[in-house]
Amino acid sequence: MTDLFVNDKTYIANTYSRFDIAISSGKGSVAEDYDGKEYIDMGSGIGVTSFGYCDEEWAEAVTKQINTLQHTSNLYYTSPCVNLAKLLCEKTGMDKVFFGNSGAEANECAIKVARKYACENKGEDYYTIVTLDNSFHGRTLTTLAATGQDKYHENFQPLTAGFVHTPANDIEALKEVVRNNKVAGIMIECVQGEGGVNALDGDFIRGVDDICKENDIVFIVDEVQTGNGRTGKMYSYMHFGVSPDVVTTAKGLGGGLPIGACIMASKVSHVLGYGDHGSTYGGNPVASAGAVSIISRLDDELFGEVTAKSKYVFDELTGAKGISSVSGLGLMIGILPEGKTASQVVSECMKKGVLCLTAKDKVRLLPALNIPWECLKKAVAVIKEVCGE
């Protein structure tokens, strides 16, 4: 494997701090490296492989579509794209979908929707987008500006103008921002993933919804990581009884292929007209066919399974030796170790055959939604052992 590591460092931009492991194959929730060592995957490609590696139904749908029509221009109709949009609207009660290729693109679309709606209904000086401190919304210049973490802004100034950040779970501070700015939209994550797997307070989320309704502000919920069953609901906002105007999603939507979606409710569903937005690969037939196979299987039975597995992890790890706290929602879980750094825990788990992620100072778990109980229990036991050593 020496050549692979050397060639990677030689020819690929050095934007990733990779672990010393090369994945050669995978099936379900088990990955295998080139030496034949197996690992229980508790990261699912950062929440992407919703049903694990090489899920047979997903692979069949993708393969069939590849051999039928792999791509055509959005100037023409294709059934996988339409079928996926219909499913998403039916499962959310929303009206329209715009497809892109990633979460960042979905969020860019949402920002454009909010600004165009505000321009047409409140005036062209209503363009400010409010997001939360510690948020993460993407790596384009505009979604970096939306991201409420200064470390991501360094070396990339000037970022896109018109963004204001305010503390999470502080409704009075948010009200003050709305009073002092001409606001087009408010964008939140119900669980801040890259910010440390921090679940927002339900009263705060409902308060954001109220503020948006009272002030005719477009309410955007970023479900890029929290969506598509990850938290035990179709989308995380559904835990809180709110009704966003725009929902963005990606990651687990495609099951392993790049696709993002900006889902719009009736208030803003007709804001974008011909030529206002576009994407060469958005709604690609192969990615859409894969996504249909994922979304069509997200039902109450699976959500119940996600909830039960989440409870198991929380019950096993909360209060365990070497663990300070456990946070998150559903199978989006953050573990704050004590006595070791999150990176140390991840490294030691890897040696014992379990792949985890980090999020700031926490170990982050994003297993496949259908991870077998046997795999889950083995992985949790390893994490518990490593943290307690």
C-alpha cells in the first residue's frame, strides 16, 4: 500500500488529514482494507451510506439506470428525477424541489430563494441571512459566509456579504438581530453536526419558526446531515412541530452518489423562474434512481429501529468511565471523552476494528441506519473500552 499512500500525497490536493488506512471494499456496516482487516463502520462516509456499503436494492437501482440512461440535459424530462421529487414532496408536505449535487449547493439554492423572495415582497435591501454561531453550511464562499465558525473563514476573505451570526438557543439575541437588520432568511441546523453534534433546544427551534412567521422571513432548515432518517424522523425538524419554508438535504439522500435537494414549501415554491438557477448534473438519472431506492424505504418501522438503536448507544455510553457526556439525536451522536482527545479515541478504536469520526472535541458516530445489532453492540463495546482505558 506504500505506493497508494505516496501517490495520494503526490497527486491529490492536501486538503484531507487521512488515516493510515485504505478501504478496498465493504458490505453492509463492515469495511475491509487491502490487507483483509475488517472494520465496523460507525461513520457511513460522514452520514452518506444510509443502508451501508453495496446495499443490494440501491446497487440494483443504480446499475439498472446506468444501463438505461446515465445522463441527459435538464432541458429534457427524466422519470428518476421526477419520481424522487414526488417522493420528497409527499414525505414532507412541501411543494417543489430543486436538485443539485451537494449540501453546499442545496444551501446556496436556499439562500437564493430567500433573497429573491424578500427582494420581491419586502424590497431589495432585505437580503441578510441569519445563521447560528457554531453552524456549518458548506465550503463554497457563500456557504462559508453562512457558517458561524471563524476558523473556516481564515484566508478566504472577503466572503460573500449579507450574513449575520447569532448564538444558538438564545431567542432574545435572535430577536435583536431581526430588529436591527433587514432579514431575508434564517437558517439553522436542528443538530449542529460539524459544530460538535449539539442538538438545539426545542423551544428555541419553535421560537425561530414563530419569528419567521411574524416577520415574513424565510425559515430554512439545513438537513444535509440530519436528514433522511438520521435522527429517527424523515427530517429532524419534524421532532419539533415546526413548518420551515425551505429544507435542504444531501449526504444520506443519495446513498453514496452525489445529490443535493432544496425542498420548497408553498410560500416560496414559485420564487425561482426560468433561468434563475440551474445545475448541469442536478437530478442526474443515476443519482436520482439511487436516491429513490433510499427514500422509498424510509418508513416508521425504520425510524423506530433508529430510535431504539440510539437509545441503546446513549444508555450504554452515558456515565461510562472516561466519557464526560453524550449528545445528539437519533443515530447522530457525539461523545465527549475525558482523559483522552477525540482523535486519540478514534485512532485507538481503529486499531481495534471500529471506524469513528470526530466533530471538534467529540467522537462522532453516524452509523448506517440499518446497522445490524450485532455490529452496533460490538462497536459500542470497543468505544466504551477505549474511553475507559
